[in-house]
Amino acid sequence: MGSELPAPDADASTITRDEIFAGHEGGKLSVSITSPLDTKRALSIAYTPGVAEVSRAIAADPELARRYTWTNRLVAVVSDGSAVLGLGDIGPSASLPVMEGKSALFKNFAGLDSIPLVLSTKDPDEIVETLIRLRHSFGAVNLEDISAPRCFEIEKRVIEALDCPVMHDDQHGTAIVVLAALKAATKLLKKDRSALKIVISGCGAAGVACANILLADGIADVTVIDSKGIVHSGRDNLHDVKVDMAGRTNPDGRTGSLSDALVDADVFLGVSAGKVPEEALATMNSDAIIFALSNPDPEVHPDVARKYAAVVATGRSDFPNQINNVLAFPGVFRGALDAGARRITEEMKLAAADAIVEVLGDDLSAEMIVPSPLDPRVAPAVADAVARVAKQG
């Protein structure tokens, strides 16, 4: 494509524990000012008495806050610490390093200021009420690491309550990059995406969102698996989200286990901690596609997956084709804020997936179905695509 990409980091696999802790010493974030405060005149403009003029103007016209404060460019990264990475429910304090990291990614890849907010409650009412009360302090909300099924209700209610972009990245960031990777893989293999038979292992935040975006893309044959097997309408004890999934997926009414679902499947998408028997992979169709995204241990090791699949992806950085949310969320929020959007819509998510694929251009190969997470072209391309759709809507 002619753009200069970052060189591979050959030392990434040799990081020591001491290096990791040193990199987190004192946190990963700080606040910087946008103009110097080195004279009395500058101080009088930035603070008293000058700041009172700006405050009076905003009191008279609240819309001016978008121009004269940082809220229009500030993303709140919000978590209750209930589903952090693969660590589970570790609480708000232990989740803070992850939320700081997320904020650092927003700044590095999209130029957006961001502040982590970790809440010492798991009550959806309290979480929603907290964000309503804090609304004037930020311009968008990135929900993060909130356990399912609570995350679905919380996201829905926060979207309804706030007049700004809101997205649960564990759901939709994952789904956007998965769709981008699938579009690229089927383009490479010259497969008809709409005719694919797709099996998703995992019916939590990522699994449900991936199913939704694939259905929105026009793929009809999607089957979702949870810890008890295929999600279907005849099952007992399904919560509301799974009941909805059962009604919109599994068009052939299959029952049974993951192994039963994989017979003649074209695509396996793993977003759970479950393992896949190798003999089950052998029953998939030829030129299969396997995305084993569980971290740190994929549902199936890539070396095994390659025996049965033409394209293999994981969530790890030490194998080709890393499905990484950083390819999506910085650009999605940047585009939504650039356009002054009040919602992040399904159309915006589909546009983001297309933009990720387009960045690859002629570099598309079985070893590169998505760009590197460090590719500097990605976030601007995603932001432009999302903003374009937002302005059309």
C-alpha cells in the first residue's frame, strides 16, 4: 500500500515481570495542559478572572460546553471489574490498570482524551444512575469488562439514558473486528459470505454481539453454543438474551454439543474458554475458517487448526491474524465524536468493519486478514467511515 508500517517487535515474547511492573509504576496516565501558564496574563485567562466569562457564556448556552471544555473529546472508560480479561470478577481496584490501558489506547490511536472510572457496585440501577449524574463531565462512554448477562441490560439502559455515544467494547469492538476478518477471509478464499455455516462457541458479551453483527451482515446460518451445548428454543433455563438468540439463530433447529454443530460448518468462532476436540474440526467443510480468540489459551492451538482450516486467527499477538479490539474502538469513538453523533449505530459498526478490510488492500493473505494493531492507517480510516455514516443518518 506504500505506507510505512511499524517493524515487528521481536522482543515481545521475552518481556519480564519486572519490566511489566515498571511500566505500570505510578499508573499509565497523566493530565497535560493545552497552553502554558507561565505568566500572570496566561493565568488570568485560564483561571480567574477570565474563566468566569466562559462559565457565564456556557450557563446562557449549554451547547458552548462542546467548544470551550474538553467534554466533547473525552471518553469515560467505565467498569465494575466483574469480567476483566480472562481474570474474571477481580473488583474495581484490580481492574483499574486495564482501564488505564484502555484510556492510553484511546489517546495513542485516536487522539482522544479518556478517563477511567471504576465503580464499586454491580447494581445496574446504580451504574446507570452514576453515569447519568456524571453526564456533563464526558462526551462518550466506553463500557468495559462488565459480566454477562448484566452487560446487555446496562448498555441498553445507558444508551437510552444518555445523549452521547455509548458502546460496550467487549461486545461490539470484538464483533466489528471479527466481521472485518471474516470479510477478508472469504474474499481471499472466494467464498460467498451469505452462504456460510457459522458456529460460535460462547454466548456471553462477545458471542452475542458477534452473532448480531453477522446476522446484520446477511449471514443466515449462525449457531451459538454455550456451556450446555447448542442454544435452541427447546432448552430450559435460558435468560432473556439467550431466548432471543435461540429465536434468531440455528435455522435448522440443531441440538446437541459443539461437536454436533461443527459437522459441515464453514466457520468456527471461539469467544469462550472452552476447548474444541480435534476430531470435531475434522468434520468441518474444506477450506474452513477458524477464529480461536480465547486468551491466553485459544480454544484450539493454531498449529492444530491449520490442519483443517485455510485461514486461522487468534486473539494473541504472537500468532498471525490477531483479532484485536484496538483495530475498532478508537476509530469508532473518534468518528462518532467528530460527527457529533448521539448514538453508535449498527450501520456505523458495519462501516467500521469495511474500513478495516480496505486498509489491507493488496496485502491481504492467509497470514494477514486484518492489519496490525499498530498500523497507523487503521484508526483514521475507521473514524472517517463511521463519521461519514453518522452524518448521512
